[in-house]
Amino acid sequence: MKSIFFLLCLLAGVQVCTAQTNPKKEFYSAAFNWSITLPDNFVSIDSAEMARLESKGAAVMDKANNTKVENHATLLFSVKTDLMNHIDCSYQPFNPAVDGDYLETKQAINNMLYKTITTQLQGVKVDTTTRIEKISNLEFNTFVTTVTYPNKMVLHSLMYYRLFGKREFSLNIVYKEEEKGQQMLNAWKGSKFGK
């Protein structure tokens, strides 16, 4: 959910001002036996700034859907080049016996995100697609959102997610500039999950 909240803030035009240089470009998660090499020109987003953005994003989503969204995600990393080019990854617990069918739950969240964008941003055109993509021989559900603003600016969001046991892994890529979007996609598609 962290990535959804950050996406909503970007779509609403919230500025991310605080960042720090990320000298280490390799990221490894023992929890998922996963490694990714992040693009050189990206910087880490300060955790306090991420918390502020998540809070704003949650408020926007709650208002649009007349609900209270719970966020139990743990952030693995969040990096950006600027306001409109960002990649982050998080995970959260998900137990189908308690939380229900995973794909039905994700579809409901995708619908909430779509409703939030279309009701909170006037004059935008929103296109969405869902698909399955393989990353390191693992299937990931992918929710793609393309938002076209009245001034013709286009913002792309790709959310990749899947269950690993009772943990949901979620990686989100947001980009305005095609070149930066391709850098993030290359990093993600070149990442490796161990057995």
C-alpha cells in the first residue's frame, strides 16, 4: 500500500523535496532472496518525507472511497530522480485464510485506486490494464495506469505484485520521462530472485 499512497501524492502533484544520495546501487532482500541493481542517477527518499507522503495519500484514498485504508507495509527501498520518476518496493503480511482471496483483494484495491484518481483529479484521462509478467522466471500480477493531464503531460504507473507464502511483495514504478522509466524497468526486469 505504501506505493499506492506515494503514487496518489505524485498524481496530485505533491512535491518530494527531501532526498539523499544513495551511494550503494545494489539492493538485496534476504526475505525474498532478491537482488536488484538500481539506476545510478537515483537518490533515496528520506523516510520522514515518505511517511508524510503516505499519510497524505491515505487521506486522499480514504476520502475518495469513503473508507479507512489500513497500511501494514514495510518499505524495502524508495528512490527517485525527481518528482515524477520514482521506484519503490515494499511488502506486507497477507494471509488468504484471514484476508480473503488474494487476486480479488488486489482487484478491489486497483478499483479503489482508479476511483481515487478519477474523482480527485479533474480533467484527466485514465487508462488501466492488468497483465501477468515474468520477472526472474516468477509470475507477477501487473496493474498499469496511464494518466493524461489536460496539458498533455502523461504519467505512467506500473505496480507489480505477488504472494510469497504469507507476504505480499509489491514494486511500483512511476515515470513521466520515457528514458527514466526505461532505466527503472530495466533494473526491475534484470533483477534476480533465488530459489
